[in-house]
Amino acid sequence: MLRIAGVTIPGNKQIVIGLTAIKGVGRPLAIKILTEVRIDLTAHADDLSEEQAARLRVRVEQENIEGELTRKVSMDVKRLQDIGTWRGYRHRRKLPVRGQTSRRNARTKRGKKKTTTSGRVTLTKT
């Protein structure tokens, strides 16, 4: 069982697919990393030697992954909000940021429909 950056890599999958279990590592980056450390793309994670696993671990930890990546993204969004850009405004209001229409759609981003009452108070007999 191979652990890299606090994530257990599935041993029954090819290493190029298993590396995508790490947040911030997709297929293209996984292929680039594996070619740099000279590991076969079709090898399985359980088949790697200790020396290969150590080289892979060192190379992967040079990238922005997991918590460091999450922190960077949240700081970028906060910076946009602080300087008052349109994208920051859209993030703050929880609306679509990249130009999508939001009049009828964007239910995923905006959440469940919020229905309001008319505000009219009905009198009850006492």
C-alpha cells in the first residue's frame, strides 16, 4: 500500500490513475511526473519498489497539492473579494462567476429555491 502526501494510492489500479486520487494531480500532471522519475505508466502501485516509491514521493511533494492547493485557491478568491472585482463580488454573493446566466439557472451554485410569503398577516379569531 503506497501513501503519498497523506493519501493512500489504490494498489489495484495503474499508477497513472492512482495518482489522481491526490487532490491537485490530474492525468496530465501524473504522466509528466511519472516520465520525469522514469516509472512505467502501466505499472500498478503495488508493484513499485521502495526506491521508485521514494523518488515518486519526493517529486509529487514538490507540487502544490492537497491542503496547500486548497489554501492557495481560497486566498485567491479572498484577494478578488478584497480588491472589489466583479468575480469577487460574484463569489461573495454565491453566484456563477464565469459568465453563466443566473436568471433561470444556476440552481447548483445558488442552492435550493427560497420562496417568500407575501408578508401579509392574517387575522385569527380569538
